[in-house]
Amino acid sequence: MVYPNNLEEKLGFDKIRELLKAACVSTLGQSYVEKIKFSTKFDLVEKLVKQTAEFKDILVQEEGFPRQNYIDTHDYLSKAALEGAFLSEREFFELKISLVTIRECLQFFANKEEQAYPYLIELSHSVELDRNLIKRIDEVVDDRGKVRDTASPELNNIRRRIIVEQSNLRRRLDEILSSAKKDGLVKEDASLTLREGRMVIPVKAENKRRIKGFVHDQSSTGQTVYLEPAEIFDTNNEIRELEYRERDEVVRILMELTNEVRPHIGVLRRAYNYLGMIDFIRAKARFALDTQSVLPTMLQQPIVDWTDARHPLLYLSFKQQAKQVVPLTLLLNQEQKVLVVSGPNAGGKSVSLKTVGLLQYMFQSGLLVPMYENSRIGFFRDIFIDIGDEQSLENDLSTYSSHLTNMKHFLRHADERSLFLIDEFGTGTEPSLGAAIAEAILEKLDQSQASGVITTHYTNLKFYAENAPRIINGAMRFDVENLEPLYMLEMGKPGSSFAFEIARKIGLPREVIQRAQKKAGRKQVDFDKVLRDLEIEKKDFETKNQQLTQRNELLEKTTAHYQSLKEHLDNERKKIMNQAKEEAKRLVQQANQRIEETIRQIRENKAEKQATKELRKDLDSYKEEFKPEAVAEPVPEDEVVKVVGGKIDVGSLVRIKGQNTIGEVVEVKGKDVHMRIGDLKSKVKLNRLEKITRKEFRKQTQETGPSKIKGLDLTEKMAHFNSRLDLRGKRGDEALKIVEVFIDDAILVGTHEVQIVHGKGDGILRNLIRQRLKDFKEIESISDGHADRGGDGISVVRLK
């Protein structure tokens, strides 16, 4: 039940109906728009809205749906149903092209999977169309709306004869006209024309008696007459006779075709009802796109759980002005059935109220609604509204009496399946009495468990809502600083009317406002002040919350960027390590082959001294080719080796240029130098060395330790790598640095398992080292050592 009878006009649905009619392309669709009704049948509404949602998808995603020739032929079919009647050429032509449109619509859905558009496909199954009938009409009527020459042999013969006779007639008239021009009886630019269906020539009025014939007409000036020469009377009569016969044959053919169509009238009516329904659904889908309407989750329970709902007419109006509608978020359920909205005048209370009523009415009328798609929309049996002035002169009702009449209807019929909407509840009479009556009515409506929204300025209703378990306050937000409405509904607290603040903005005298505040009473003024202060605090909180949100977004972006960069660097590091392993293997293999070749040649030369010397020299030269070049890595300032000048002799402490590799010279042979690096010996070219002080040598060897010898070529490092690292007694930060170098070396030389000895103790160093080892993606697993060989005092690290 909807109440009152003019509910559609009150909510603005009449304008929605007009927009839908304008969106239709035919009167067929418009007739369905006129039939739109509010429905309480859940299954029916579900079918209607899902049909519309599917067609909305078609408009967005598909290109080939028929859009032309939606023609209403119901009058033609009614005419054809009468015995003895026949359809004209034009009527058959419109019947043909519209039937082709129906056929194309059916074919569109026939080519789709059932699950693509299930509701629209189901609708198409109700239509039967005889394709032979369309073919038969097309055989008779061409694409210009004329009966074809081939419609019958008789018609074809008649039209051929007409063409021959007209050709003969024109040829003879051309001869007569040409002769008349030579004689000066007609103007030089004169040409043949038709009068009363007969071919004539234009002759100067003064010469009309010089050509024997019949005058059919004259010009408006009377200077020219249109004359049919006597010698072509018979030919013209013959043509007229043939044209009469042609018309009779066309009527006979149309009568015959109408008789063939007559048995199909019932099927054709259903087909055109389908075409009208398609036009209607398409119009609803077009309107949904224009208003950004969707299909929310449907519930059979009486519930309103909407997010970002918008008034469609307001949305369309604002869109033309490039303005944004402030959306409405609302929840009415079993726990909170009634919303009491308060706030300043022109703050959006009435618009919010009408939005609730209009969207619910639209949905239960089979339309999609403009709101967030995850919203939930329920079902109501009744919608009752009391909006605007209902004064009735005919029924001798004042404004307030008409409001009370509406309330009587609400109280009599409202229950848990009803939705009521009351604007400016209790107004129209003495305020204190009106407020008391409004509170009593609200209490009764609350007891009926109906759902509803009311707007009010009455403080007693705000207090009642605060204490009633199923009623909730709502406030229309207000910019206290600029004294402007924000048109935002906030549920959970009452709103102030901001009457005194608005009065100050308008410019009422201060003494008048102060006097009004005294008359209102301290309690009322304090209550409004609390609401105003809450609004200020709310705005301040929102500003700070927005700033915090922006900072969090920046932090998330920065974190994501850092993580992405870290992953990139890890991948590059792994890539470089893998490349280094492959290169090292290749160099070792190549070196081994060269050594084996050298040994073979020495054996073949039977260890001749000179030959052996040459081979060793050649091998040393080959080795120098694969010495690593100076690595231009940035070195921390406290690790830079200080260099002094001077001649390099046996016993000199030296560094390889470009590296931090240091050692002691044990032999000098020309440009070659043998130097000791830790426990190793290496041959280096003299020009690659520079001298350092003993103090610097001691400092470097103490800091690096015997296991950290930088700059060695990869072959020697693989040969001397120790897979067991002892860190007992080391400090945490010192141990981590050594572990990093150790693991890098292990990865570089391609070993698959290493052991790190850290001791047991309190497990601090062990946990610290293992936590750092987790940062290496090349590590496959970390486990304790064998119980008999150190247990959890040793970490066994397996590499991938």
C-alpha cells in the first residue's frame, strides 16, 4: 500500500516516469512506462531489476544490439484482423521492418550463452516468430514500401505496358514540343509536365488555338496554358486505364497478403509486446547509466542499509551544473528502526527524507537505484509519506488537520512491514502542543515496529530518540565557522538548528538575539551550545584524521618503494654472484687445462732445463692475464691504506695498487716481484706495487685478520677457502661483519655447506648471527651441529 494517492508527485517519481518515456524510442516502450507500479512481490521485482541490470551490461559491453524500427503496429494488426480489410503498402512496409528488428533481437540472445543474460534470454523464449511470414511480406513489399513488380505476373505485365506506352507518349510529345518551339508557340525553355495525371505541354495563352488539343490548366498569371495535344488523347487514356488496372491488382495482392497474415495476429501481438518490453527495459537501463544506478543486494526483510545513496533528479541537475551531490549513508534495521533527523533549515533534511522514499519506491517499481553496489535494500509492504502542505479547501482541512489525518492513517495501518516518512513532524500548530502530540505519535509508531525517517526541530523528539531503544538521532552537518550547511547526514547524534548563529550572520541586532536567548531559557541555549561545540570538535577531528590518513598513505608508498628497491638489489646481487660463480668455474677449468698441457709438454721434453724454464715463464705470463683488475669500490676513510714513496726491495712492505691487498716482498727479479700475503705467495709485476710503512702494515693485518685477504684472484681464493669460521670471543657487531664477508666468499667460491662456530653461552651471539643469516636469499637452511661435535654451539649453513 502507498499513501497518499499523490505519493509519486510528492517524491518526484512522476518526473522519473517522464524521463523514462523520453528514453524510449517508440510508443511501445512508453506504454510500458505508463504501467509502472509499486510492487510488493519480491520475485517480480527481482526479475524486473535483473532484466534492467543485464541490459545495462549490454549497453556498456555490446555493440550489435538492434536500435532502429521499434514501430508500434498494434493498430495495423487490429485492422488486419477484420475480414475484408487489407493493409496498405506503407503499413506492410512498417510491419516488415519492425518484424526484422524483433527477429534480430531474438537472434542476438540466441547467440549468447544462457548464463550471459539469463533473465533477458528467458524473456525472449516467450516469443515465437514465423520467419516464413517475414519472407512472404518481403517478397511482396520492397525496401521502399512499394509492391514489387514480381508480386504477380499480371502486375508485372501491366507495369511493363505502362512503361512502353509512357515511352511512346513522351517521344511523340517531344516531337510536338520541338515543332511548337520552332513555330514560336511555346517558350524556348519549356518542357513536358503533368496535369491531372496526364502529360501536357506549356503553351503561350495567345497561341492555344493554334495547337489542337485540350487545356487542362493555366499558370497563375494566365500567360501560359497546359495543353494536351489531341493526337495523344488515346495514348494518355490507355495509360490511365493501365494505371487503374495496376491499382486494382495491387489491392488484390495486398488483400491476399493480409489474409495470409490474419491467422498470425495473436503471435504477432505477443511479438510486438516483446519489442515494447525490450524498448522499456532499454530505457530503464539507459536511465540507470545516466544516474549511475546499480543493483544492490536484495533482501526480503524490511531493511535500509545504503551507502552513498543519491537523489537521481538532484544528481542529473547537478551534473549539468558540474556540481557534486553529497551522498547519503543510512542504516535502518531491527535494532534501529526509526531515524529522527534534525539540523538547520535548508540543510538537506527534506532532501534526505525524499531520497529514502524515492529510491525505495523506484526499486520496488523495478528500477535500479543510485547507490554503492554493496548496499543492501530490503522490501516493504507499505510506504507512507507526510511531506509538504496538504491543505484541502474541498475537504475543509487546515494544514495541521491534514497532517493529523495522515498520522491517523499511519497509526491505523503501520506495522513491521511499513516504511513511513514524515517531514517537519508536528509543525502547523502551537509549538509546545505540536511537539507533545508529535512525541505521542512517535511513541505509538515505535510500538508498531514500523521503520521510518522523520525530520524535526523539536528538542523533545531529540531527547525521546536518545532514550528509545529502536530510535536513533541523526544530524545534518553544518559548517559552524562559515555558517553554511554541508548537506551530510551523520547518524548517532542530534543536530542543532543554529538559529542564533544564522540570525547573527543575517545581521539581526545583537540585543534582539540576546533577548531571544534569554526567552529561550538557559537549558535550551546550553543544549544548542553543546551540539554546536560537538560539531566544531567533529570537524577538527576529521581534519586531523585526514592528515593522518595522508601520512599513512605516504608511509605505505615509501615502504612499498623501499621493499621494491630491496628486492631489486637482492636479485641483482644474486645475479652477480651467479655470474661470478660461473666465471670462476670457467677460469679454474681453463687454468687446469693450461697446467695439464704444461705438465704434458714438460714430460714430453723430458724436463729439459731450458724448455721447462720457458714453459714456466709462459705459464706465469698466462696467470698474469687472469689477475683481477683493481676494483674501484668505495673504501671507508678509516680503512684506506697510507702509502709512502721509496724503492721496493726484498723485505719491503707493499700494497697492490687500487686494492687493499698488502704483503711482504720476498724476492725481486727484474720487473717481477714475489710477495707473501698471509700464508700465501704470489707473483706480481713491480709496477703494480707501492710501498707502505710497517706501522700501517701492522694496523691492516690486525684489522683484517688472516682470513680476510682482499684482492686475491678467484682461483687462489677457492684453493684456500676455509668452510669453518670460529667467532668465539667476538663482539656482536664485529662478528656480524665477519659473517657477511664469510658468506659472500662461500657463495663466490661455490661451496654448498659451511660451519660457523659461535659457542653456546646464553645463545645471544648465536641468535644474532642466525637472524642476520636469514637476510641471505642464497641460504637454503640453518641448523645446529651434530650433538657430538658442538651441537647448538655451531650453526651449519647450507647454501642453494
